[in-house]
Amino acid sequence: MAVSLIRHNLDLFGIKDITSVIVEGHNQFPDRSEALIREGIERAAEAAKSFKGLKVIPASAGPAFHSEGGER
């Protein structure tokens, strides 16, 4: 799983305080993918509120990337 790889790599740099928000099922259930991704973005925004010095962009602002893969 990609999360294990990322956690291991962060650990190599001494980063131990990690908050994870994992969105699953968006490929398995394409009819519900938008809702699943939106919920994941909302959970990530909620988790980000505990981070110091960061600006939280509300999920209502839309996805961070367009479906074509370009940044907004």
C-alpha cells in the first residue's frame, strides 16, 4: 500500500507526527467516486485545522486538481 511507503520515507527523514486521511473506493465504485472524494477532502480539511500556520481551503472550493491533471 502506498501509505506504508510514504510513512517509511517520512520516517527516514525523522518525521514521526503524521496525520493520514485515506480515500478508498473511488475506483471500485465509480458511480460514487465524486461523493467519496468530496468526503475525503472534507476530512482532510478538518484534519488540517489542527496544523499550525496553514491555510485551510474548504472542500466547497472544489478539488485541488482538475480531472485533466492540471493544478487549479
